[in-house]
Amino acid sequence: MKKEINNIADQFNINGELLNVECKNNGNINRTYIATYKMEDGSEKCFIIQKINTTVFKEPYKLMKNISNVTSFIEMKTQFCGDNIHPCLSVIKNKNNKLLVEVLDEKTGEKQYYRAYNCIENSISYDVSTDKQVVYNVGAAFGHFQRLLSDYDADDLETTIPDFHNTPKRFDNFMSDIELDVCDRSEEVSQEIITLLKYRGSKDKIVNLLKKGTIPVRVTHNDTKVNNVMMDKKTGDYLTVIDLDTVMPGSALYDYGDGVRSTCSTAAEDERDLSKVELNMELFTEYTKGYLSEMADYLTEDEVCNMGESIRVITFELALRFLNDYINGDTYFKTKYDKHNLVRARNQLKLLSDIDKKMPDINKFILETYRKYKHENKQLIKNK
Ligand code: GN1
Ligand code: MG
């Protein structure tokens, strides 16, 4: 493998001598490597190389086109605004100017696809953080990302995973997979199924708002997990948002909801001790302030009124996806041990029940914060 990955790294258009490639064991979908090169000026520089999971991303060139278009647009805007605080993610092409390096797997006869990015220097990301400043910054980072793309035409992007956040469709598939029960696991998880069904009431809400045109289709990230924000190691400020695989047309609400789900839980997504899992309201307020500090002027009132609901819907969706994958025999998410997906599903169900209890407070805070930012911005414009 070592020789193979070195050979792949050599095919990217990087003017340097490859020193080392290290595999990073994170992410539930793709495989990530860090490649270090000695550059022409003698300095050492790291690059990210990723093997694309083609079971999940069936059309890697379409996916890379989305990423390349969006990263170029962000880079242009960032330069235009004279922003030299937020470094941009850029795709590094191969030596033939292609977005991917292709390799033929001799065993299976299938093509494998690799892509490369620059590394965001002096940065760190967190799987969990209870630091209020970090959480505020994660909210601001995803808000900033959405704001930069608020005038990018969503029709220009390919839908690389159809129905990615179509919660009702995922639910229907889940119900038929319980029936099919290919691995004979449905009975084992009957308690989890019952708990999940209790919360199915809100699953159609966002999809219906999109269908009716009540809320707009925007360019969205679709994987706003806390560890997808690179933070400055020294200052703790956000630098940039990574993992743009699922950038597609979608709803801003799923991005906000998923950000809160992932960032404001008191434990990691696969914590087994459920007594440690809840929605931390202090962190939720920080995330929401950070997000709205960027997005209050860009969201419609219908979007704002449904932000709270989006947290419940996306947590339901993740609980459902993990449980469904367990029932299907763990074919989608990478797992590190036997019942990993079941642990994740239980964890998300616990979080969901806590979010459900806290909905009135969640909604109240979102509206108050929205009004505050809208008002402050108006005053700012008036006083200019
Ligand atoms: C997957 O691999 P990662 O961690 O970036 C998944 C997300 C889930 C997430 C849950 C393409 O993302 O949708 O929210 O796991 N990505 C895809 O941890 O399915
Ligand atoms: Mg991802």
C-alpha cells in the first residue's frame, strides 16, 4: 500500500519531492492521507490526499466539478474582500490538469479515484469541544461559508447524492429495510425502532417547505460537523470549512441543524455512556449567535422560524441513518467495532429525546437572537 500511495501522490501537480505519506484514520466515508513534500525552496509542506468512496459518491468527476467551482468562487470573493485571515481550500490537479488521479484496482478491475488539496497551515479541528469560543466560531464558520455562497447559482451545481437530506424518503427506505431484515437484526433493535418512530412527526417539515417553495434552495455544505471546521491553533478563530463532498443545492436549515447537532452535544457521536449525551444549551446559544452573526441578514423569515425544528429533524435523520445501516449489515458508514453503528444510533436517539424536551427554549432563543442581530445591523446601516 505504501508504494501504491506514494505512486499516487507523485502524480499530483506538486513541485516538490515526496518525503512521507501518512494515513489519517478519521471520517466515516473517504480515506485520508497527509503527504509531506520538500518544496523547491527547501521548505516542507503538507498536502491532503483522499481516496474517494465510490460506493457513496458514484460520479467522482461531478463531485470534483462542484468542489472546484465552489472553492474557486470562495477564493475569488475572499480576495475581492481583501480578507487575508481566512485561507481557502483549493483543489490540486494532477500533472495532466485533471481533477482526479485514477488508479485501476487489479484485484477488482474497478477504478479508484484520488484527489488532493492544500493543507490549512497551523490549524486544528475538534471532534468535540465544550469551549464556548470554539463553538461560537464553528457556527460563524458555517454561517460565513453560506454567506459567501449566498449569490452562487445553486442550479450550477450537480446533485451528487440524490435525496441526501430527503428525510421522508430515508424513512420509507428504513421501514422497508426493517421488513427485509437482510441480516436478521430488526428484532434485536426493536426498542430503538420504537423510540425512533415516536419522533417521526417532524420528518417531512423541511422537505415540504422546500417543495412548496416556502424556503429557498441554496448552495449548502450538507455535512456541517464540528470537525469540518479548521481553527487557528493559536487564536482559536475559524480559518476555513473543509469536506466539501456534499456541497449541493439544498436547504440552509439542514446545515444549521446539523451544525448544532454535532457541535452542541456534550459527547462524541459514538459515546456509549448515554448519561453523557445531551444538548448543551450554553453551547447551543453560542453556535446560534455565531451562525446568525453571519446569516441574519440573508435568511428569510420562514427559514428563521424553522431553525429550531431543523435541529430535531436532522438528529432524527442521523439516528435513522445509523440504525438503518446497522440493520443492513453496516454497508455505508465505516465502523471500528462490531456494533459501532448501533452505538451511534442510540447516542443520537438520546440526543433527540433531549432536543425534543428543549424545543420551546431553543425556539425562543433563536428568535431573540435573530431580532437582536437584525436590529443591530439596521442600526449600523442607519448610523453609517
Ligand atoms: C458522514 O465521513 P463524514 O464524517 O464526513 C456522512 C454525513 C454524516 C456523518 C455522521 C457523505 O460524514 O452525512 O452526517 O458521516 N457523509 C456522507 O458522522 O454520507
Ligand atoms: Mg463528510
